[in-house]
Amino acid sequence: MSTVTYNKVKANDLELKDKVVAINRVVKTTKGGRAFSFSALVVVGDGNGVVGHGLGKAKEVQEAITKGIEDAKKNLIKVPILKGTIPHDQWCKDGAAKVMILPATPGTGVIAGGSMRAVLEAAGVHDVLAKSLGSANPHNVVKATFKALAMLREPVTIAKTRNLGLKKVFQG
């Protein structure tokens, strides 16, 4: 299996919107009773091709969300978007989660499940068909979707590797 090269982006001057995908309450039973803590899975994006995901853990929900947002800002990538959709179809697997992302015609909208929808909308993809296969665990689905988006390639870079002229890429 090939390794994924991420197009990392810095969060310096970006207007990022955050979306909480999942909050998990963790209970640790101790001698003195139960100790509760929370983990929050958060997706951030600028709606224009930049997206990231992060996990925050804390004793309070709001603190876990804040830590998740900070972690997501450290893991930003650039996603190629072509006319409101993705340039080509992509299959990807992470853990037990498998995702399939297909480009769609304008006006289709984001047809995807909860965790995938959050990642795709944060990235700024407006028209896409997506299906989550296998595990429904939000952590693995978000990671698989993120990995699939990172594996997408621009049509211009594909044309350069194939030694095609740019006119051939954008015809039709």
C-alpha cells in the first residue's frame, strides 16, 4: 500500500470554522468512586479546501472541545476542489473504516453520513457522493475520510506527470 503525502497547511491567517463530530464520556472507577473525563473529536476547515481533524481530552466537555480544535489546527491539509466537487473518485481505508468518495454534478449537494459530512463540508466540497463502509466508529471514519481527501490529486499535476498539455485536461 502506498504512503499518503499530506499537503500540510499552517493555520496562521485562516478563518476556520469548527464542527464537533463526537463527544465521548469516559468513566474510570477508582477507590474513591467514579472519575469522569471527556474526549471530543473535532473537525475544522475554512470551506475553501483546507480541513483538519483533532482529538481533545479533558475533565470538562468545553475544555476537551478547545483542545480538539487546537489539535485540529495542527493537522490542516489542502484538498483539491474542482468546480465545487472533488477531481476524481477515491477509496480509502483506515482501521476498520472504509470510505468511498465520488465526484458529483453541480446541484447534487453533499450526500454523506454524519462523520464524513462534517469533514467534507468543512473542506468546502459542495457536490459529492460518499459512502462509509465497514466500521461506523466516528474516529476511524473521520481518519479514513481525511486520508482519502489527502490522496486526491489535482488534474494539473496528473497532466504534468503524464506529459499532457493543459488544454487536453480541461477539454470536454
